[in-house]
Amino acid sequence: MATSPPYPTRPAEVPGGTLGHAHWWQRPWVRYGALITLLTLSGLVILALVREQTGTQGFLVGLGLAVLPVPLLMAAFRWLDRVEPGPWRNLLFSFAWGACAAALIAIVANSFATQWIATATADPTGANTLGATVIAPVVEESAKAAAVLLVFLFRRRDFTGILDGVVIAGVTATGFAFTENILYLGTAYGTDQLTGDSGVASVTAATFFVRIVMSPFAHPLFTVLTGIGFGIAALSTDRQRVRRVLLPLCGLLLAMGMHALWNGSTTLGQYGFIAVYAAFMVPAFGLLTWLVVWTRQRELRTVRTELPAYAVAGWLTPAEPFALGSMRARRLARRYARRYGGKPAARAVAQYEAYATSLAFLRHRGRLGRAGTDFVTRERELLLELWHRRGAARPALDHAARLTAPPVPVAPAPWPVHGGYGHPPYGHPAHGSPPYGHPYPAYGPDAHRF
């Protein structure tokens, strides 16, 4: 266990003893600039393609209707991510990739493949069916999985378990569904303009009901399977290379299969869509929802189990592991900090909670032999981040622990006591000592207070 701040790392050296300098294409600002440029160009191109197919008025109608489920889905995935919140830049990248890059790849590849099959077979109807049930699931799920893969490879420190995979995959699919819904709803509105239909009987209303009301979770449900595969792979050790490759591939294949079944349900007869929706989609959605909520609770138990070791060493107060392992206590701590210290204090408490959770997960991986070679350095970094924010976080977490701690039954003494009520036990606030038991230990960081 680290008990001191990390030492500064030395620059990498190359053979010959000279310091190695990164090439220009390895610099962060170059990679960020290239990524932003790629997503921006993809967004402009997809915007032009969708507007060309739907018209300006259809595009605006589709945009207004397609945006409705986005806040709900984003809030749901952010709620899942509250135990160990990931950086907003990862979520913004995932949504932008799904809405721009993945959608552009899907539109271009699906259109090209469907037209090629129609020309080769002289059967446009069969080509459309084959494109929807075979080509589209493979292309779309692969394009969305690319975002999960990029975060897994280049933001490995932020990708530590199943919930991280679920959140990144779900946000990517939400962005993809947003763009796709604009296209479908805008096209439906254009059809209604030509036929003169309006109201409940219109194609726009039917499309809105199916895609926005009945199945806003469809695309996230498919891609979450890929995210779970990457999440389980993230829990594997560096030596389990075969497992780290096969699990994401299995998740991707399951996502493609579920997507193909959903798209092909319209070809199963008059009630095929309803049958697949009721017998397969809804139960699968319920099962995955239960799985991710159970995983969230399991992560909170990990926090409560791993952090007491740091409380014993003096890095945390005795009450903090309990408070950090309860979402209600965390919320109360942030509220307390905001009330008495303003937004900066609340922000410090939120960061403290996130760093403490990362520390618990790091220690858990270390005990299981799954931590990387930088375990000690990373542990020291996290402990130092906690130490810098202890002034705002400790009073808030202690307050939250007092409000949320379960009552402890106290049995009456079996012998008579003076006054009939007994004397306060050791550790009672009346004796001037902490209400949670013994004072901080005399070793670890608290031994060197100033």
C-alpha cells in the first residue's frame, strides 16, 4: 500500500542514453485535432445526405421528433455511470462517433451493398430484404463497435469493467439511433406530404410510435452486448490475450444476431414484428437492465470492501468507506458541501468520490492479480488526489455517514449503573472523541499533519 506521494517519472530514454521525443503525430493536440476534424467532416457529410433524402422541412420535422428520447437515454446511461463517473469527453466522443462517423459508414455501405446486390440479382425487393437483415446488422454494429474499441485502446484507464463498456456502447448507439431516426422520420413526413395523410393515420405517426415510443432502446440494446464483451475483457489480465480478443468478438456477434432478428421480424408475417418484440426484445431488455443494475450494486459493495484498508492506514476516515459505498450518502455529501462551501466544494467532493471509487477498483484488481505493472504508481496518484481534496470531502462524507448509517441496537447493561442511565461509552462525542470510534491512527499520512 502506498504511503507517500508518487515520485516524478523520468522521460523515456532511447538506446544511446539520449532522451526520446515523441513524433509530431504522437502529440496529443495532433491526435485530438485529427479526431475532431474527422467527426466534424463526417457530421457535415451526413447532414447533407440526410437533408438531401428528406428535404429541408422533413429534416427539421425528423430532427425535432428524433431528439425526444435522447435526454432520457443519456440520463439512464449517466445514472449507471454514477458509481465511477467517466470523463465527459469520452461520452461526447461516443455520441459524436455514433451520430456522425458510424451513421455515415452505415448509410454509404448499406446503400452501396444493397444496390450492388439488386444489380447482380435483378431483384430489388430481395436485395432490400437481404440488406436489412444481413448487411445492415453487420455494418452498423461494426461501425458502432469501433467507438468502444477506440475508448478501450486509448482510454484504458477509464475503461475498467462491464459498466464502462455498457455506458460507452449505449451512448454510441444513442447517437447512431438519433441520426437514423431523423432519416426515417423525415422520409415518412415527405411521404405524407405527397399522399396528403396526416394525424394518427399518417406514416409519420406510425414511424414515431414504432421507433420513438416502442423501441427507443433497440440500438442501445444491440450495441450494449458488444460493450459487455469489452467490459469483461477489461477485467482480464494482460496474459489472457485470447480471452481479451474473443470476448469482444462474441459480444459483437451477439449484437449482430439480435439486430438481424429485429430487422427481419417484419418479414415473418403480419404479426412477426409484435411476436419478436414481445417474446424477445422486451425480455432481453429486462434481463440486461437487471444485469447492469446488479453490476452497479456489486461495484458499490467492492467500494465498501476495499476502502477500509486505506482507512486503517490513515488515508481515509473510518466513516468514509461506508459513505462512499452508498449512492444516497454520496448525494448527501455533495449537497452538504454545496450548502456550506459552494460549487467548488461540491465539485471537490464529487471528484473525491470518483477517485476513491477508482482506488477501490484498482485495489480489487490488484488482489485478483489483474492489475497492470503501473499499479503502485496509479495507487499513489489516486491517494494524492484524495489527499488534496480531503478538506472539503471529509466533513461532508462524515455528515452523510451520520445521516445514513443504520441504527445499532444497544442492549441494556445487566447490572445496576449509577443514575440508572449509565455513563457514555468510550468514543461518545460527550468525551470529546470522534463519534465513529478510535481517533485516526498514528501512522500513515495523518502522522505528519501540519
